[in-house]
Amino acid sequence: MALTPFVVDGQSVQIDSDPQMPLLYALRDDLQLNNPKFGCGLAQCGACTVHLDGQAIRSCVMPVSAVKGKKVTTLAGLGTPEKPHPIQVAFLEEQVPQCGHCINGWVMTSAAFLKKNPKATDAEIKTALEGLKCRCGTHVSILRAIKRAQTLMA
Amino acid sequence: MTLFKNTEATNSQENLRGDVDKLSGSSRRDFLSAAGALVVSAVGGGLSTSALAQAASANAAGAVSAGAVGTTLASIAAIKPALKADELDSWVAIQPDGAVVAYYGKVDLGQSLDVAIAQIVAEELDVSYRKVKIVMGNSASSLNQGGASSALGIQAGAKPLRNAAAEARRILLNLASEKLNVPVAQLIVDDGEIAVKGNSTQKVTYAELIGGKFFNSKVEWNKRIGNPLDVKGVAKPKSPAEYRVVGLSIPRNDVAWKVFGTNGNIADVKVPGMLHARVVRTPWAGSVAEAVDEASIKHIQGARLVREKNFLAVVAPREWDAVRAAKALKVTWSASPKPFPEFEKLHEHIRQAPTRKRTEESKKGDVMASLSTAVKVVEAEYLWPFQSHASMGPASAVADVKADKITIWTGSQKPHYARDGVAALLKVPVETVEAIWVQGPGSYGRNDAGDAVLDAAYISKMVGQPVRVQGMRHDGTAWDPKAPASVHRARAAIDATGKVVAYDFTTRAFSRATIDSNESDPRDSLVGMELGLPSKGGMTFGIPEESYAFDNKRMSWEVIPDLIASASPMRTSHMRDPVGLQIQFASEQFIDELASATGEDPIAFRMKYAKAPRDIAVLKAAAEKSGWEPRGNAKRDRSGKVLSGRGIAYAQRAGTIVAVVAEIEVDRKTGRIWGRKFTVAHDCGLIVNPQGLRYTIEGALVQALSRTLYEEVQFAPDKVKSVDWSSYPILEIKDTPENIDIVLINRPEAPPTGAGEATCRVVPAAIANAFFDATGVRMRQAPLNPARVKTVLSTT
């Protein structure tokens, strides 16, 4: 067991756990931040994505000890119904998610990507989102929403 | 900009705009005509002649007792009658603030179904859509309408709600008549307010009449449960010509909480004092635990073993510790009996296995005689693999088994059946089990959710604490029930004039459901089988659904034995449009082969033989919208690196008709097929919510595209090798179609039929037919993945 202090969505927290425990379990079970989802535990689907110092990472394979002293942002920290992130507005307006289990991955990954590449082409967007999974087949809506978000952010 | 603010599944929305806003909320109209002929005299609640006549005719049809007709202000109840199908209060309630609650025994899986049901209830009750709240899927508050099943959410599921809402409105008018001392014929309803026509000061609201109280009135129940459950009141529902709310594109309720994460799905359910569990299932097909070294998890804090017969699980207070314990647990597994064929020999196995059952479901004329005298016979065989639901998250469930009460939280799309299964597994009366449904991480039929909830209940009973079970990725991919692999053979006879005179279609396959499509019987669950219950087995498949009128026609199926009799990772059950993709991949490709053999255009050929007028209209719409150019067998230039082609497929599905034109690109070097553009023509009768329907069709199409191009369960004789997204690849974002054009054919005169599955079944053949158009080569085995495409192109 080891103590790991870090910041999540602006709050300082401390987790007492097996240092190898993935960050995902600290967020979901210890901090009750349920937005990152368990999809595969293998970094193959992106459902667990959070931002670590602004970078989109897969929290299911990131040992909690590796985020010591760093800033983690979850979907709840990205935007709220009162103060939404443009990506969330776009996903809402395009009615993207069906089951919704994957949506955290698409929103968090595209938010980090568009911040650095606001004028990305369709091909660049597809490359950036490679590896994320959606099982309900909402891909067409996802791409529509990201294009809409680009407009909102312009 | 406005946003949804609700975090629960209510229908109160704030972003309704334009015509939706006007029509779903605040339009004023005269509902006098809709009030019908039922007149209750103002004094004493007695019945007028016309009311008696209507009640009598209803009774003659086996309908409601006169008691329902005579509901009065004095007979409404302060206490809710018990949940029974023949109680109006089991279906609809008016809250003190005038909001309407409707209790729906099916569930929405992110496709607007709850919105559509609310539109129908609002329509019949003459309230704005905003006032309607749908409570779905909980066994304590809704009846068993079969859960999500076969795209029947509206087709079957809306019927009792529609009838109940109409009946509630009828009674409310009677109560208003009594209260205002004015005949019903002189009353008008606007958004839950009943006023005297021509005197807007004399009025009463639904809330004032009955808010917070109960109708205490009977409806006629057809004595069925599940999908066919229906009830009727005395009231006649509106005719489609009167619809104002039905037909509007009202947005969904569950998007905001998903995008902002302000509410959770089944994976997020936690109850105080619960333990986390992981079920440990063998990696070797057909093997069981011979020895378990309990000491191997001793070092993990709080980790415990749960073992009974062949059922094995670990529990721990912290989830990560349960995950670690499941990994660390040392188990000696018995040798696998190697029950599976070699992967490459799957279809050979299907061809050679004994036939357990053969059924000729459709037969006309003498196919064999016609084939034997034919000028030309066309024959082909088509192969489909095992496929996995591979839901986005492995299933989870929470169970709290107490001595006198069991509560389960489940993402199963059939929560009432999950309740029945838990009661049967734990041998307790079904009344002591309450199932609370929470949306799951993907649900396309009987996936792993049905097993997770029975696992959770069993472990909770064993450890005496609430338990949360979640699978790991391999549980969701390797151990979910599979869509069956199949071999389809088709033959046709063509006469001297080029007319198709005989058509013979046969499927040989594993049963479509070796375990039932719901988990109400523990024999159909992994835990049940691991505890020693015998497998029930299933023996059924299906035939193509279309309206081709060949003079002689036979369609049949043959089912072969299961690979393992119990607890098999390759057990089959229903997966979105069960067996529809398999069958129509073959049948609609074969139709194209016949068009080619007779030198006809694929759409012209279909329109010539399809006889149902709605089918022909759908084909015509797809052809027109896609800009289809008729073609015969003209030579094409196929010298390019990337070849493009177009293909059509059409089918019926339980009343719905769909056609799709696929336009694809084939990269000869990489073998990659890109489904670039699709045109869908879709007729599911009356359309309740056009935008919801479009999203549903889009998702169905893309999911089916994934299954057509990539999905195939890998296995070896002793194990399933598809355990994650690397070993069970699905469609990636780069494969997204550039465009999906959808033509919705609205038929208000036809009752609404399902939309969640029909599109799935036409995609595989449309792709394969487009592949033939592009390359001149037939792909008769799915999936059409790059390796297979390269092989096919290099050997032809």
C-alpha cells in the first residue's frame, strides 16, 4: 500500500492503495468519479480516458502511482450542463450516444486533440481517434459532432 | 443555447424548439371530436344509450366490465391497487402536479423508445409531451412486457400504453362531466385541462380530478405476459389522422446525462456494504476446476473464494483486489475435451454434423421436379461465422440477497425475466425478488448481462452480503452468448425464357438459441449449468423474409447439435436481428446471382419478382434516392488500384420493409473494403419519431457493417481465442461511411412496426453485391475482411 496525492478536477486528493492499481479504479471506486468507464482494461477501447496534465490517457493501464502530483481531468471536470465544453454541446446537439458507455472516450480524446488542432482535417480527426471503440455504431454522429464542435470553437 | 438539465429519465426537456415546441406543448385545439360518442349523464354517473351501446359492444368482444365505464369521483382510490395487468393504475397515473407517469415493461437502449412511448401516451391523454414521464423496466412498478425484444418496443410494447392512456382520458372526461355537471360532449381537453366548450371559465384539470389518487378501474387483459401482453379499455384510441404529437422529432432524454456524466449506467451502481466479485471461468473449453488453491489469494486483503460445484468466484471489499484475486487464483483445470472443430473447418463441421431437426417453413409447388427439368440451374453456398455481442463494457450487476427480500440491479434488457431467473436459481417465490433495471453498456439481444445478474445473486447468497459482479474484457467477448455460425445453400431453376421457375433455400446451422433469449430459466445460465443443471438446448433457425413469388419455392432450415452440452462459451442466443444477417447475406446475394444469370439489373429483377406493393415501393425509393443506373452484365474496367461498386439488398422483417444500396471501394492491394455511401429506404408503417428513427437506422447500419467486414469469433479445438478487441476486431472510425442517406416512408394507415433490427439484415448482402459489382468476384463467406478479400482476389 502507498499514498498517492494528485489533483483531480481541481481538487487535491490522496489515494491509499496498491501502487500498481490502475488510476481508473482510484477514480471510480475511491473517488466515486464514474465517468471514466471500464471497457477492456487493456487500453484497446478508450472508455476510461482522462486527461493527465492535458494529455488524453487510458486510465485503465496507468498505475495510480504514476500520477503522483499531477493534474487529472475527468469528463465532469471538462464541462458541466451549466458550463459545457463545446465538444459536449456538439455531442448533445447531434444526439450522439446510444448506450453511452464509450462516449467518455470520444469526448475526452477529441477535446484534447481539438485543443491542439482546432482546424484538423477529416483525415487528421480520424487518425487522432483511431483505436476508440463504439459498439452501437454511432460513428457517423460522432464525426458530425466533432465537425460541429470545430465550428463552435472557431 | 439551452441544454437539458435533467439527470433522470424524465421527459421534461428544455430544448424543444419550433414546431416541436408548439405541438408537443402548448397548442390549443378542439378535442370535441376525439371525445367520441361516450356520454355520461351529469347526474349520478348513469350511462347514456350510446355509452351503453359502446360498452355492450366492447363486452361482446370480450371486453371490460361495466365497472370501468362507471368510474366516478366517489370510486377513485387513495391507495394504489396492486400491480396487475388488468388495473388501469398499473399503466398510467396522474400526479398531484398534473404530470403523467406511464409504466412501461420494456426498456430503451438509447434509441428514443421511451420518447416514442411518451409521445403516444401524451397523444392519447391530450397532454403536452413534457408532462409525461416514462418509468421503465422495474419489476416493482411495471408489468412484464418482455423487455427489449425483437424490435417490438413500439410494435407490441406501445399497444397497452396507448389503450390505457386513451381509457384514462375517457375516465377523466367522465369525472369532469360529473364535477362540472356538464355532458362529456360539451367538454374539450387541452393539455390536461378540461373545459366547457364556449365557457373557458368553467374548467377542471386532470390534477384536480385525480392528481395523486388512482383510477381504481379495470382494463381488459388478454391474459398474456411478455411481448404479446395487451390491455384494452372501453375508449377507442385516436385515429392517426388526429395525431399531433406522434410524428414529431422530439429529442432524447438520455443524451445529456451521458455527455456530461451526471448519471450512471449499470456499471456505476453501488450499494452500501457490497463486495466486489469476479467470476473465474475456465479458459479451456469444456474443462472444469479440479483443484483450487485458496492460499494463492491469501496475500490479497479481504479476498475470499466462492466455490460450489463448477462455479468459481472471488470477492473482495475493493474492486481492484477482486480483479487481482481472480488473476492470482491458482486453479487446476481438467483437460479440455477439445469440443470445437479446427477454426478453418467450422463450416465443414456444419455440413457434416448430424441433423437434429429439419423444418420446411415455406413451401409452394414442386421445387425438385422443376429443378430436374430446368434449362439452367444456378447454385451457391454461403458461410457465416460465429459472432460476439462484444458489448462496449463487460456486463455488471449488483445483487442484495436478504432472507426475506432480494433486490437485483441489472442491465439485462429483459429485467422481469432476470427477476424470474434469480427466483428460480435461489428457489424463492418470485414476489420476493425485485429487479431494478439500469441501462447497460450496450445491449443487442441476450449478451453477457443475463449471466452477470444470476452470478451476482448467487454469490450474494453465498457470502451473505450485497455483491457487485463485473466481467473482465474476456468475459464480455469470449463468454457472451454467440450469434450462430451457418451454411446456406440456394438453388434456382431458370426456364428457356429466362424466368426463374424454382427456388430452393436451405440453412444448416447451430441453433439460433441454444440458450433462451432470456434468463428466466437457470438452465439457460452459466451459473445454473456450472451448478449442474442440464442444458435445455434449442432447435430453431429461420428463413428469408421477402415477397418473391417464384412458381415453385421452398425455404427450410436444419439445426445441428451444440458443440458442448453445458456451460459453453460458444452457446448461441439472440444477437441483434437474430439470424437475419446470416440468412439475408445468403438469400439476397443469391438473388443478385440470379439477376446476373438472367442478365437483368439487380433492382429490376427484384421488382419483377417481389409481389408486396410496399416492398416494391421501398425498392423504388432506394433506387431513386441512390441515383441507381440500371445495368446488365456489361464489361467494366477493373484495372484501377481502388475499385468501386454498388449493390442492393432488400428484406422484410416482421412487418417492416427495408432496402439498402451500398456504394463501396475495394483497395486491391490491402484488401480493405470501405462502405463509402449507403442509401436506405425504410418502411415501418406509422412513424412516431422521425429523428429517433433515423439515428436508430444509422446505428443499426454501421453495426451491421462492422459485422459484415470484420467480425468473426476465433477459436481452436480447446478454446475461444477471441478475448478482446485485438482478437475480435470491429469497425474503426476510419471505416465510417461518408454518407448515409435515409428515405423514411411514412404509412400512417399501417400500424408501427420495428425499426431497431430490420436495417441490420440487408447490409451484408448489399456489401457483397457491391463487391461483385466492383470486382466481378463473389464473396460468399463473411466477414469480408482484408485477408479474405486479398485471398479471393488473388485466386480469381
